[in-house]
Amino acid sequence: MTDETCTPIDGQEARTSEADAKFRFCLSEDGMKLGVSRYQPPSNNGAPPSTELIKKQVAEAGVTLPVDEDAAQKVLACIESGKDFKGIALVRGIEMQEPQDASFEKKGDLNFPVFPGDCFAVKTPPVAARNGQTINGVVTKPKSTKKPKDITITVGENCEFNPSDGSYTATVFGMARVRDDKIQVDPLLRVDKDNITISCTIFHQDFSGKPISVSQIEKELLDLGVVIDMELEEMDRALRKASIGNEPVKDVLVVRGRHPVNGKDGWLEYLVSTREQTGTEDESGRLDFKDRGAYPSVDEGQTVARLHPPTKGQGGIDIFGKTVPANEGRELFIHLGENVILLEDEITFQATARGILVMERNTLSVSECLVLSGNVDMGTGNVRVDTGSVKVLGNVQAGFEVRAPKHVVVGGSIESATVVTGGNVEVSGGILMPDGGLVEGGDVITSYMNNGRVLAHGNIVFKNEISNSNIQAFGKIIAEKGKGIIQGGTSLCSRGMTVNELGSELGVKTVVGINLSTEDDLDLIKERKHLVKELNKIDKILGKGDPRDILTRTPADKREAVVKIIKHRMNVSKRYKNVTEELTEKADMRQQELAGISIKVMRTIHAGVIIKMGGQTVQVKKTMDRTQIHWNQDERKISFGPL
């Protein structure tokens, strides 16, 4: 900006003292820059040059835009040093801005991996349209005033977004993905659920085109905490193969520990034929509910079962160098029930009476059974027995009850009825409860269930489908051969779950989970509530003070009774403490126990299914095949892995 290329601005002298330093300003041809064209030093004690004086004289010249104070300091420095100050812009006009949409740019080829610290993408924010203004007040307008479009990008796992420069940076070695306006980095190093092996898809170059070396992958493994030998030769071979073929090599084992081999639990071999629970298949593959087969029965003196001992296991080593102990097989303890004896070899069981062979809570017995040839309906009324079991060849119809201290076997279906047993409930048909009802027992075995309400103190075993039902098993939930689908409702168990399919493509709300609370816990919790009530009742009578103070203020004729109440309170307090400690100990033990329990989905788990475990809740985001869900005790979270 020189005298030849700028227009002088006059008028400021009238309002400035003649003795003050004076600045003469000039305006660039486009009206966007204002500079100093001439300078007159002060006289007769006038004000010396300063930033404030410059700002004042600029304002007196009629300029309303702000002075750049850094530029003013440069002008003053030039004056002081005798240098040329022309070309320094004191005031700049407001540039006109055309609207500009937000943009997203990948900084390389994301078909190849990124490493921690790599910036692999940048977002430029939208810029709104804006009028410009020259220093002399001329307004310039943009060609368009449309609202610029923004881009919403969700930052997912393993990457960071820096809002100051719009950069996306990887935090792990993996593949940067942009899907459905979400950006994340999927790790390439895959540690198996037991921390025994690490596998990786090997690429010959990274996203910027730089070759990948064995040492780079080795560093990432070391950063993960791997201490055992790595498969360096395997990595090198895979890198060469990827480079030659110009395509990645999948599922390369880069670290290989040793899995423990657990011992086999003791098991009971039944030496009698078992009953088909839900009928048999005909030649066309359809279920024939009329042909149920025979419920297992034994004769007096018949050998019914043989006990097999557990075996020991072999330990392993994980990727962190820790020994992974093998679990020895657990010994199975079989208790003798009625009409069963143990022979001299201490492994063979024999019946002493004719009847039904029953295993209930590890007690093997042969019991009698009440058999009803038709339905439980108006012809029979509610069925209740004080001993033995009940076998219904027909249906248990809506509104009726069957109660037995042992087992209930239903040849047809349970229809909005109540069936409560101390033993197992076996239903050849289904459990249908559109109008309410309850099935409660040990093991509950059925073909299918719709709107059911079931509480099993043992396992729930089904074949085809459980839909829109609320069920809980203190043992396992098991799908035998058949469809094996659970969709809708809530299904909880304590010892694990094995099914073929969870949820549905339609997204029916389906909740499944592991709950380790047992009947003993419920009894203790109930007792603790009762103890708290008792303590509050005593405190209301005596108060919460020191027993000696209470006795001091008690009339002499009532002290004997108060002493008894105080002693009772001490006993109640002691029991309350013991119960609380026992519940706490059980809770700690079950956190460890939970790590060995899983939900196995043999075919498909649909998006939307809700998993509850260890006090946490996770919703499945996408449909997965052949999945095992378990509690990761080290990370204290629900983990998913392949079967």
C-alpha cells in the first residue's frame, strides 16, 4: 500500500491538537486496507505517537472498524527506528464470505491400517454466508445466502477427534471405518476370550502407503503387554505374502499361548431308557405329539445307573505369561433317595421297588405317581397331593391347579393354569398362558411356551420356541433339538444358557441374563428384612441409647422385663450381622463364579436383544452368528466372542 495505490483520508486534523503527533491515513483502492501515509512528530509538548493516539485519529477520520493493535505497534516501531511504515495495514475491511458446506476428507487409503497417533481424516466445518464491508462503509454481498450444510459424524471407539483442527486420530493399530456417519477404528489385534492367542489380519502397507514391518506389529503387541514369544517368522511370511499378492492375509496367529485342558466332571450314566419329552418325528419330519413314548420306569432289583469319577486337567499359559490353571473335574455326589440302594462297588445304583426313576437335586430315587387319564378340568377339580407325583395324560385347563410335593407330568398342555411342584414339571405339549398362570418346580421341560410365567429351581429345557414369556431358572435354560428360539419377554438363569436363536428380525424386545441369586439368598434376604423390622420395633419401645442408660431410666418393677428385651435385641443384632456378612460373602463368591457361566447362541442373536449380567446391561447392536456371551472378571464387563 503506497501513496500511488491509496486514497488519502482527510478531516482528522480539525479535532486533533496542533501540537500532537499527527498521522495521515490512506485507503487502498479496494477500500479494504487502511494505512499510514505520512507522519508529523509532536511539537510544543504535544502528545507523542502512541497506539491510543493512532486509534483516536483513525476514529476522527470517520473509520468505525477496529484498529489492529499489533499493526499499530509495528508503525510506532518503524517511526522510532526511522524505518518505512508504509504498507502496514492498521485497519482491514470485512471480507465477504460465500456459504461453504462442511466437508470430510480422508487423509489416505483406509483400506489399509492405521497406527496409534496417525491422523487419518479431517472435517472442515460449515461456513455461513456473510456480508463484507469496506473501510469506507461500502457493503459487499455474497452471491448466495443459503444455509450451509453441516456433517454429523459420531466418534466411535479407538479414535479421537480434535475440534481445534478437525482431525481424527487413531489410538490403536487397526482399520479406520466410516459407516453410517460414524467413524471408529476396529482393532486388528484380536485377543481371544481367554487371553491365550492373538490373531491379526496382516497388510503389507499402512493407509499412507508406507510399508509395514514386523517390528511395528511387534511394538503394538508389546504395548498390549504381551510377554511370551511372538510368532515373528509367521508375521514375516504373512507380510511377504501380502506384498506379493497385494492383498491382506487373514487370521494370522501372531501370539500363541497354551490353552488349559480341564478335567471332565463326574457324571451319572443312566442304564435305563429315557422318555421322549415332546413326542417323536414322523417320516416327514413333523412332530407327532400323540406318540410320547414311555416315561422312564424301573423294576425292583433293576440296575438303574452307574457313577463315573472326575478326571484331572492340564494347565496352560496366557499371552501375559501367567499360568492358566486347569480345572479338575468336579466330583458328582449322588444322594440315595427312596427305593434306591448303592451296591458294594460304590458306583452302581439299584432300584428296590417298581416306579419312576427321578433325579432331583442330585438325589436319585424311585417314586410312586398319581396318573390321571384325562384333563384336569371340571371333572377333577384342582388336584393336590401330599405325597408322590402326578401324571396328567390330558391338559391342565385354564383356571385349575395341580400341586404336588414331587413331580407333575403333563401329556398335553398347561393352559393359563397354576402348576406348583417340589420336583420337576414335564410338559409334552406347551405352556400357554394368555390369561395368567404360573408353573413352578425343579426342572421345567416343555416343547414350547407362549406368554408363559415359569420359575424353575433347576433347569428350563425346551425344544421349539419360547415367546413373550417371563421365565427364570436357578439352573440352566437349554434348547434341545428343535428350533430352540427365545423371542420376546425376559429369560433369566443362574448356571448358563444354550439356545439356537435369540430375538427376531422384527426387533421384538427380548431380555436374557444371568442371575446368580439362589433360593438360599432369597431366604436370607427375607430373614434380614424380618430382623430389621424386629430391631426397629425394639428401638421404638426402648430407644437406641446405651443399654445401661436404658436400665437406669427404667422403673425398678419393669427392669427384669427390659433386661429380657435388651438380651433379645443383642441376639437379633448378632444374627443380623451374621446374615449380612453371609450375603456379602456369597455376593463376592458369585462374582468369581459368574466368570465361568455363559450364554451360548448356536445360530443367531438378533440386534436389539438386551443382555443382563454382573449388574450391567448391554443391548446387541448388530445381528451376530454363533456367539458366546460371558462375564469378563478382569475388565468387569459383558464380553462377546465366537463359539
